[in-house]
Amino acid sequence: MSQLYPLKFQPILKDKIWGGSKLRTILNKSGASDKCGESWEISGYQNNISVVKEGFLAGNDLQDLIEVYMGDLVGDEVFSRFGLEFPLLIKFIDAADELSIQVHPDDELASKRHNGFGKTEMWYVIQADESAKLISGFNRELDKKMYLEHLQNGTLTSILNFEKVKEGDVFFMPAGRVHAIGKGTLLTEIQQTSDLTYRIYDYDRKDDSGKTRELHTELALDAIDYKRYSSYRNTYEHGYNQPVNLVQCEYFTTNLLELDFIVKRDYVRIDSFVIYICAEGAVKLHYENGEPVMLNAGETVLVPAMLNDVTLEPEKKSKILEVYIKP
């Protein structure tokens, strides 16, 4: 069996009612339209399975690869937990308009209702217009009754917590937190493999055929976390040429690598695949016995678990996110 290598996949581009042109103009997604809202970079979700773009495995999809390579690709512990389902979904999202206000169920509720996984996610902001904001959680302590009153009275936005956003901001969105990406925001999303979304409010928008999108008011009631938190933004210290942790949870660990010099990464202890998402710049990946792989801004690569040593050589000042699952 030929040796595995860092894998790039064909982006799965999705037009959205709120999509824009930044996936093409900023992240170089050549096939993206002017209404492209999402680029699914690495996906094992149902009918959206990523297909390898380059190398001798080109044309094979991610599920087929896991079936053949198992722990060598994803890590033995990851394979024993998730089997043939790749556990993370990596996206770039361009919000040229407000996204619907929504909430995701946790694993317990998703399993009971939908026989699937819940959806905990995080956002890293790549670019934001001057006026860009997003919604994360509530600005006061609530209960189900108070929340419903505001929803029915048309005053939902008065109880939501709005955050101004800029490049480099990080937001962790555990299942249960009401949230929405705001107009003018380009970000990367790292999430559990799930597309379970309960839409709470959609600004009474109509699609091209004049229909409003479905709301999930009743389903959302038991999924929502009604607490108010003191902070909704993840803070971190910037540091060049070393991993800086952004988010650590049971579903994924995400570090930021700001690079202006060669860095060696040793993954022998983590027993997991590693995903690199290039948010800025360009980095050459060197790995054991293989041709270097170039990673440019807007590109994502999956490093198989069997490749323990990776050297990152930035061509210019670069920012990459490093994602894996801790044992």
C-alpha cells in the first residue's frame, strides 16, 4: 500500500440567500458565484463527502479512504470512536447579509431526536467589514417563558448579545448557544460533523420563489442554553512560530500558528489526524519521505495520523489554524 500524504480536497461550494463574493475574491475559490455562502473544505457529512484533489488518491472520497486506511489516516482512537464517519466538518463562510438566528442541539438531544451528533463549533474571523457584528448568546439571564415572550412580541434582538468583530477574533459556540454570523464577516468554521440547525428567526426573508424559510420554534426550546455568560469572545496571546491555543474541547483542539520562520511540529503523542487551514500567507509543508505540499491562503489540508513529523516553511508571514482531536 502506497504511503499516505497530506490531502487536499475539492471544495464543496454552496450558494446561500445571504452569500457573497469573498470566497472568490479573498480566498481564491475560482468556481464560487457572487452568492456563494459556504465552501465545505473537509466533509464526511452524508451526501457531501469530500473528494481528494491531488496525488495518487485523487478522485477517492474521504469515507473510502477511512475504510482503507483506518487509524493510519484518522488515528486509532479516533477510528475506534467514530468508525467510517469523519468527525469534523471544516468550512469557510462568507456572510454578505445577516445569517438566520439559530441554535444547535447537543449530542444527547440530537441522538434522541435525529439519531445523529449535536453541533458544537468555533469561528475564526479571517476578514470583517468595519461595521461587522455577530450574535453570541444572550445579554441577560432568561428562562424559556421570558424567551418565548420576546420571540412572540418581535423583540428577540433586544435580548441577544451582539459582538463587534475584526480579523483574528475567535468565538466558541457550544451546542445550545443562540448565535448568528453578521453581515460583512468572512470566517472559518470548525465543527462536529452535523448539519442539525434549529432556525429561530430569519428576518422574514423570502427566497427566490417568494417563500419564507422554515422556523423551528418548538424544537429549539429544549435545545437553548438560557444562561448569560460574562464573556463570549475567546482571548489569546499572539506569539510567532509557536502554537497558541484558541479552543480546546472534547470535540476538537484548535491552535493558531503565526509563522515567519520554519517550525517543526511533532504529532507522535496525539493519535489523530491534523488539519491545517491557511487563513493568510503561504506555507510549504515538508513531511517524511514525500514531496513538499504548498498551502496558500484559503486552502485546507488533512495530514494523516501516520505522519508524525511535519515542518512548516512560511513563504511570507502566514497564519494557519492547526486542528486535531485530543485523545
